[in-house]
Amino acid sequence: MLIPLWILLIEGAVAATPAPAAQTGALQKLSDESRACIVCHKRENPGIYAQWGSSKHYRGNVGCYECHAAKEGEPDAFEHGNTWISTIVSPKDCAKCHDREVTEYVNSHHAKGARILGSLDNVLAEVVEGNSKFVTPSFPHGNSAAAVNGCWQCHGSEVKVLPGGGLDPATWPNSGIGRINPDGSEGSCSACHQRHEFSAAQARHPDTCGKCHLGPDHPQKEIYEESKHGIAFFSHEAEMNLDSEKWIAGEDYFTGPTCASCHMSATRAQPVTHDIGMRISWNNRPAVSVRPEVADAKMNLPGKDVGWEKRRGNMQEVCGACHNKNWVENFYVQYDGLVTLYNDKYAKPGLALYELTKPLKRPVEFSNPIDFTWYELWHHEGRRARHAAAMMGPDYTHWHGTYEIARNFYSKYVPEIEELIAKHADSKDPAKVEAAKKLQAKLDEVLNSDDHKWYLGKMDPEEAARRKKAQDEFKKRYEK
């Protein structure tokens, strides 16, 4: 059987000292500790061995020990042979060689992903969807398998170390983007740079982002696939030069950008960034869209001092590799228009109404139908519409976005509010009666506003006449 050349090269590296590597920053030779690791791991873990063998780490004489080395007494260190190692390679470990990239990353929202563990989303997975019957050594009172296998695998778990250096099975394996590591660092570089090859081409491919950025509440992957950007990429993937050292839109490829092209990769004027917030001008995660510096300030991130105008300029420079100035500026007018529509028509009044329903409901979150209705209005449909507008996905903007927002606002949310009002209007509890009156007043205010008065049959007569004329012209044009 023929043995692949790269395996012969790796085995040669164990047997003899290699010549100094050509690339800057490479180690002069593979360490004795890594040589010892290879002896077993090429037999016990051939897949890992193969991945490492095709990596830049191999070519730079960076082996197992250089990444996994630990000191006695570190939280997750354990003695392995004659050395101390840790299973987890954290961003702090990667920073020994990749300091700038790690600094950018730990200051980004990606690295803070595990802060979801105390959020409303996690209450759903732990309580509403799950139970506490997943018992492990670090969780004697149990945990929810729904959270462990769902939320934590994208957002990251807080990794718990067991006596002897083992890792609790509720928290490991885990490559969640915001994983909380035993050394105190936040994040997981392997969420995007899958070990042990750490391929740039793989990290640049949109499928990598699709591990987390898909589904009902943030379907960026599906949106991208329906957009012209996605269509162009998949039609010309072979021409994208994904494994190029220098990978700049407009120079190294001209066909279709990937997620990395726009949000992270180098441009003609900007270096690579691992802070994915530095090119976005709206944070569309919360119920009401806010500017990204506002969201950064809540987490006390350095981005709090970088205004949205600067970030938008960064992204517009990316767009300029393929589009002219007028095209780019007009796109942002359209995008801002959709975000403003969502915020003003649904999010702000919807949130105000929801707050006023609280005295009239069962106090436990998600024990009332309206809790699910409001949650999906902003967390699912609202996010879909906003994200899709940002990425030029018309079907997700409309049919999976604004249409479903409107349908559920008028056919579910408003009727459920009216039911609460009717139920408590004649209550024997004066506080309930007063709360129902306040909720009714706010509902009347919202429904009589210009955005919603059509629902009450109060559309402005001039607007109604214009729409009637347009309908008549449409029928005349297309009816046979």
C-alpha cells in the first residue's frame, strides 16, 4: 500500500531534526515533547494526526505540546507521561503566538456568547423545554439535556474540571464560540478554526458560520444562500481561492463574498479583524434594534468607544470592492428603512404593551400564551426580517419576516391582549382593574396610530383612494 507523502514527512520529523522552516515565526525544530506525543497519537488518533500533518502548524514545527502544554497546579492540568498537559487549548494558549487575533476576539460579542447561560433563552432550554435529570459529577442537582446539547454547543459551556484533570461530560466536549475555559478565558478559537488542521479555507467558508447562524431566530446561513452573494459564491466556489495566503476581495477573487469576506477578512484598506462587530452598524439581536456601541457598552467592551458611523464606513469599504458608491449608499438607505419600520411599528409599541400585561398574567415566565407570542415576534420573526434586510435576502425579509410579524401581531398578540383586558376589567382586585385600564389605553393609542389604524378601518380616505386606484389599474392590466 502506498503511504501518503505527508505521513512520511511527519515520521521523518520524528526521526530527524528538520531544516529551519521558511516562514517567519516558525520554530527551528519540533520539540522533544511533541515528538513523544506523535509516537502514540499517530496510532491512537490517526484522524487528528492527519489533520495536523496538513496544517501550517506542522510546517512551522508547532506540535501537540506547543499548544497543550500546562503547568502543574493549573485548573485543568494533568500529568500525561512525563509532562503536564491540558485537554483544552484556550484563547489564552493561542495568544502565545496569535496575540493580536486573540485580543480582537476576546473583545468581541463572539467571545461573550456563553453569557446566555443566565438569559431568557436558557430559561426556555433548562425549564420550559427540559428538566433536571441530566446528572453529572459537577451538577449533582442535575441539568437540562436540552441546554447541554443545544444552547451550549453554539454559545459555549462553562467547562468544569473533575479531580484528576478530567472534564465533566455536561460541559465537554464543547467548542461553543463563547466557552468559559478553566483558565478563566472566554471563547473557543476552534469554533471557527476546526482542530487540528486550522484551515484558513475552511474558516472562510460560509458553511463554518452555518453551525450556529441558522434556524428560526437567526437564519443568516439560509439568508446568505438565497442572496445574490450566496448564489455567486456557490456558482463560482472553485474560483474563490479560499486557501490563498493573501485573500482580498477585488484582488484575489471577484465572484461572491463569504461571511468572512464582509465581516472579518482583509480588504484593500483594512487588515483581518477577529472582532465581528467592527463592520456592523445595527445590533439586531434585541427586541428593539440598537446601535452596536450601545450593546458594547452594556458588556463594557472596548467597542463602546467606536461609533456606528465608523463601523458602517468599514463595511462600505468592503462593499466598494465590488459595488459603486451610489449602490452602496442606496442599499443602506433601504436597510435602515426596514430596521426603522420594525422598531417603530412593532418593537417599541409591542414592548410597551408587553410590559403592561405583566400585572394581569401568571407571574412565571412562559406560563402564558402571550409570553410565547411576544417572544417569537421579536426573537424569531423580528430578527429574521432585520437580518435578511442586512444581507439582501428578500424572501426572508418579507415572507419569513415582516409578513409573519404582522400576522402574529394582529391575529395573536392583539387578541391575547384584549382577552387579558376583558378578563380583568371587572376583577374584584382594584389593582387588576387599574392595570387593565392602563393596558386598554395603551392598546387604543397603538391601534389608532398611523401605523395601525387600518386595522380599525380608519385608513386615511386619500390613502384608501390611492390604493383603490392602484388595484383597479393592476386588474385592468392583468385580467383577461
